[in-house]
Amino acid sequence: GAVVSQHPSWVICKSGTSVKIECRSLDFQATTMFWYRQFPKQSLMLMATSNEGSKATYEQGVEKDKFLINHASLTLSTLTVTSAHPEDSSFYICSYLADNEQFFGPGTRLTVL
Amino acid sequence: SQQGEEDPQALSIQEGENATMNCSYKTSINNLQWYRQNSGRGLVHLILIRSNEREKHSGRLRVTLDTSKKSSSLLITASRAADTASYFCATDRTGTASKLTFGTGTRLQVTL
């Protein structure tokens, strides 16, 4: 299956700072990718869908100005959590869509102090 | 919310026993998929069952789908300690995996 990486795998930051998470597809190019958020012992909740070269589509309740998505190329997408607060602490997972299947990254654990 | 419900929320069994997890959903679907997630890791795709299928097998996994009841089950036979993980169902209404809705998950613990 396709390989997707995320960097960093975990990050701890102070409240009010911004954090950037990278998601890369290592062996294929895909125009569509997704960002999910997962709170402890809960399911994955879709945050946004992005297509390469166009603006991301955010799910209801997700602030687009707080969670900036840049899908600049077919192999790289970034999620920037701006002015992070403790309630943004979560596990963020990206996935790429290819051949009618989503391939998931390993996730990034964000802890905001 | 379109999110599916899974039960049980947690399941603890001994190695060698079978584990059954259930998933219910609310809308019509094109297919339903099961994923495994080890603690603090990403998702691994296990199996996909289409809406016109009733049962599917893959190794020690057996998945059933009842579209009239909007429910699915995942059976893991002869469980192993390495099967310890969270298991999620995800429904796909489009058939293109462009919009997956995940269930609440079942945390499976397999002890020696």
C-alpha cells in the first residue's frame, strides 16, 4: 500500500504559539487529502478536505483561520495550528486519497501547555 | 451526527478466543471498511465490504454486513496478543473513499 509520513510525530508547545504539521506521500501523487483530529479514546473526526492547488473545504465547526491547510504539491500538505491553546491538544492524522482508498499517516501528537 | 456507533466500547479476551465487534450506522452506504489503530499510531486498513455483499473473509477476519439493519460485525478468530488495538468501522457513501465517517471504535485487549 501507499506510504504516508507525518512530521513531527509529536510536538509540545506553549499556549499561543503556532505549530506546523507536515504530511507527505512518499510513493505516489494524489490531488486530494484529508486532515483528521482524534481526541483520546475517541474516533477520528474529519477536519478538512484539501485538493492540490485549491482552498481546503472545512467541516462544520472547524475554524479555517485557526487550522491553516496548505496543499502546495501532490506530495506535501501542511496543517498549521495557529495560536494553539490547551484544548487543541489532540492527535492529528492526515490521509491521501488514491485509487478510491484513503492511506493514513502515522499521526502527530500535539500537546499544548 | 452521522458518526456510527460501535459496541462494545472495550473488550478484553484471552489469547486464542474469538473477538466480535459490532458497528451500526445511520445512512445508506456504498461500502463499509474496518480499520485497526495501535495506540498512538495511524490507521491500518483491514477489510472493505460493499453494500451488495453480506460476508467477507480475510485471514482470521470475518466481516458481515446487514444493510437492512444498518449494521456490520467484525470477527477476529483465534486472537493473539498482537491483535490488541482499537478497531474502527468507517462508512463510505460515495464509493470513492472521498468521505469516510468513522465509528466510535472498540478497544480490544488480548491477554496471554
